[in-house]
Amino acid sequence: MICSSASAVFRLKKASLQKIQSIGPRLSESISSSSLLEKAEKELTFLERHGITALYFEDATYSERLKECEDGPILLYAKGDTGLNTRRALRVVGTRRVTSYGRDLCREIISVLAGMLDDLVIVSGLANGIDVIVHRDA
């Protein structure tokens, strides 16, 4: 069974959903639950209120580099002018338990790079710690 759109999927009954390859009883229960749509509405409202864009992996602005990763995320959240396909991107992976030295060094690196490269895009998982410091200072 093939559905023509996402809304068509949500209109299907549980029994029909289970006939679709890779959808079993648990997933069909979730899809047919009204709470799932309520959660989606809350998420969309939050994104709009905070100026956040959700980028689906088939969107033109989705990262071409991530499309090459077999386990790349299906959805990215972005704020501001992301330019994810720019030539200059700084990927940040850091500790969640930041020392004062680590915080100061991180801020200094970001300050210097931001002053040198006006088209620099910062990419991270936004975990607490270094990731958040980098984004705030950028």
C-alpha cells in the first residue's frame, strides 16, 4: 500500500496501517493516536514562535554533506541563515562538563574565527556544554 501524502497516512485505520511494510502494531497505534497530532501541532507552534526551521533531508537547503552519511538525521533544526552547504563550516563536538579554561578557550576560538570568516556556519548537536557555548558566542 502506498499513500499519496502524509495526511493520507493519518487518515488510515490501524488495520490498514499495519499492512504497510515496516509498520507494526506499536507504530500503527502511535500513528492513529490523536495525541501524536497534538504533539506535532505543539512542536510546529514552538518552532514558529522561536524562528526555528525544520529541514527535511529532501529539502534543497538540507546539508549535502549529511546526505552522504548513511546514518545522517532525517530532520535538522536550524535557526538563522544556516547556509549548511557553505564551503566553511565548523563542526563542534565537546564535553558537557566544561571547565572555565575550556569555556574561555572556546569563546576565544569562536571570536577569532567569526572575525576572520563572515560566512562561517557553526554546526553541532546543541548538547549542554561546549555546543551551547559555541552557539551563544557565535
